[in-house]
Amino acid sequence: MVMKRRNTPTKEAVINVLSKTGKAMSQSAIEKKINLKSDRATIYRVLNRFCEDGVLHKIVAEDGKQYFALCVNCKENKLPKNHFHFRCTSCQTIECLHEPVHFSVPKNYSVESINCVLTGTCPKCI
């Protein structure tokens, strides 16, 4: 039996912020944008539940900071679950790369999952 998750003001606020920005955001950035008295732990639980439910995906940048992005953008562009991301060091945005990034691994290794963020300057900042 699958339990339906109830909708809450915090869930609605998180989704609204992410859909308006269209970019991946950190928990602290999301916290600053929502106009609710939700505590950090509640927002963290909401973000992780959305990841479990396939609504968001989590991106871990090279500095260990977690960012969250709506999966709807990825589904529309038919991106695989494991795809590459790009973080601009100038404007600090993180986005899904919609074109394939090719990589190889040594013989006898089998890749099941990737978490890759390429870092550099985006086309808007060059």
C-alpha cells in the first residue's frame, strides 16, 4: 500500500521557488526565497522527499554543497536520470547539461550512477 503524501504550505513554497527560478538552488537559497516560518529541518525533509518521489534531483557540487533542481526540465528534454551539470564560477548558477558529455572508465569497471558537475564559465558570462 502506497501512502499519499499530503500537500503542505512548505512543499508548495519550495516548488514555486524552484519553478520560478528554473535553475538548481541550494537549501539556504530556497530558504531565503520562501515567505514561510519553516525551519531548516522541515525544508531539508521536503527537498529529500521530493528527490525520493522523482520531483527534484540533487546535485552535489565540487565543494560538497547540495543543490536541487526540478526534474520536469530534465524529463521534457529527455535527459537520463544520471546526467552532467555545469556550475558557472562567475554567476554561480548550476544547470543541467542538455547535450551528452562523453566519458570513459577503465576496463572492468561498471558505472551504475554518476554525480558530475563541470565547473567553468557559462555562455552568458563569457
